[in-house]
Amino acid sequence: MKVAQVNVVFKKGSTGKIVYDLHSMLLENGHESVVCYGRKKMDFEKGIYKVSSEIEAKLHALYERISGFSYTSSYFATKKLISVLKKEKPDLVHLQCLNGYFVNIYKILNYLKKNKIPTVLTLHAEFMHTGGCGHAYDCEKWKTGCGKCPQLKDATHSLFIDTTAKQWKNMKVSFENFENLKIVAVSKWLESRAKISPILAGKEFYVIGNGIDTTNVFKPTPFEELKEKHNLKDEKIALYVSPSFNSPTKGGHVILKLAKRLENENIKFIAVGFDGDESLLPKNIIGVRHTKDQKELAKYYSMADVTVLTSKRETFSMVCAESLSCGTPVVGYKAGAPEQIALKDYSEFVDNGNIDVLEKTLFNWLHKDKNIFQNLSNLAKEEYSRELMFKKYLQIYNQFNKI
């Protein structure tokens, strides 16, 4: 079997690592694998194609802001992507994350549909079933056709024009009569929303959680050098991990509030992904720049007593999976999927925005006996391993051979 994956990045970021893992395991199991990606540095491995230039991606982003249309640009990148698919002739195409200014989504969907190419689409965010925005939050206009978007700039990046109704219609038309299509949601929460969207109504759905390397990376890991590096003694440690501390949707501001509330306790907050001025942080917060070393990240998870999740919305939560796999429990705000995908006995989530309850919950978990978490990493390994993810995807891939 020959599988071609399409994703915004390769090896980088959460979806890029997922694509790399699936690519590697396909090859290891005797299959052929091709990857087409759009952004970041060129990768020169066999079967790996970078289809977009960074200049075209920036022009795509500029066009979006001026025109209000998110997914209609990247002419040359889309043309190259289709030419690669024609050349490679895969048995099926697996579409992953298609935002990021590297492809005309409508054109690639219509190409696959018109040519009856077996297709798996993984939903990592909401924009495929909302027609535009990655997170709809409390807005329900995507259920009826959008228009007059209440969060236009944040949802679409458009500076002037509201084209959300037109984009919604374009997406719906692209999925109409798409027969050789199977849709995977990374959580039951995401599936439950996508299923009721008119855009994806009547499609064939599956749920497969994101997988991580629980054998070599995300596991209980010695962390003594980190304690020495940060001059930590006997403090309780609350860990926060995010691509950007200052992102309003990821909730770094909540960590600042918690640190202030708990400043008289023997507690240290460590913020991995901090991208501000460290000199402005309270004394009980240690800012750590984003680390590309996953094994170092595993050390931070292992060192922490609790990992705190303060996002406004998550469709899965790699942070939950990684922390639990390293043997560290998770507390945080309810954000959609995290409270569903986390191991119930080793996590607790409270109503989003209720910082009083979050503070009490965090304090309680920080002071629990660590002995009750001894079996946590083993349970998490069974739940979040990339091997399990690959097995489930392979079952879906093989279904096309029976058609």
C-alpha cells in the first residue's frame, strides 16, 4: 500500500510529529509512504516534498487579511501538490492539518473527489466543519451557514471583509458527493461537533487519538540536573507547557494569577514556552524558552508534581498525553477534549474561568501522595502510544482495499 500524507509541517509541531511517526511506521511495516508539506525548512528525505515556498505562504497570509478569504490562495503550491500526487499515484491520500497558508483547500478536495481517490481526513481543529474558524467557541453560526461573524479578526484574520458565509458554502460544496472519504476526529468531543455540521453531514466518522512516543521519549525520566539548573530544593512544582505563553487562548495569564495567589506557598511554577520578558515574572515562576528537545521536555514533566492546563479550547491536548505518560497528573480548565481524553483517576478539570476552584484543585493535587501515581505512566502508555495510533489508522487504510 502507498499512502500520501498532506500536512502543513513535517517533523515540527504536534501534527508534524504525528505525520512523521505515521510515515516512519508505514515504512517499517513494508508499505510505501509519501509526505507533502508546506512550511518550515526543506527536508531532503526520499518521498518527502515541500510544496510551498515561504514567500508564497506570506503572500497567501497577506491575501487572506485583505480579501477575507482564508483558503483560496497558494496557486503554485496547490499545483505542485497535485502534480506530486499525479506522479506518485498513491493508493490513498491522508489529509492532516491543511491550514497554515500553503494550499487551496477547495481545489485539493475537489481534485481528490473528482478523481475518486480514497481519502482519509483527520480533523485536528474545527475549521473544516465550521468552514473557516479553527475554534468556534460558543458561536453556533457554523451550524446554519455563518455570516456576520462575531469574532471576525480572531477567527479569520480578515482586517476588513466578512466572507464567512461564502467560505462556509465553498467548504460545503467541496465535500458534497465526496464518496471515497473517511473522516477521523482526534477526540470524541471534536467528532460530536463535526458530525452535526451541515458541511460534513452524513460522512463516515472515526475517532483516533493523537499518539506520542511513550517508549523512548515520554516516560518517567531522571531530572536531577534540571533541579540543579533552576536551583530547586523541596518546592512543589506546577508545570505549564505551551507554544506561546502570551497566547490568550492558551491561558498563560491564568498562570500569572495562580502564581500571585500562591506566592506565600512553597510552590514553584515552571512555564515552558515562555516568550516574554523573564525579569517581569513573579519570583515563583520560572520561564523556560520553547524547547525543541522532547527528551528535555519529558524531564520537565517528570520533575513536576502537577501539570496545569489553562487553555480556552483544545481539540485533543498533547500536553495531557505527554504529562500523564511521564507519570504526572493534570489539572486545569475544561476546554472541550482534555477532560475526555485524560485518564480520569489522574486528572481533574474545573469550569473554564473559575480561578478560585482551579486554585484549590491545584493546591490539593500538589500535596497528594506521589505513591498513588506509580501506575500512571503504564496506563498512559497503553492509551497514548503512537503504535496504537498507527494500528488504528492502518485498519482504516485497509478498509479501502475491501471496497
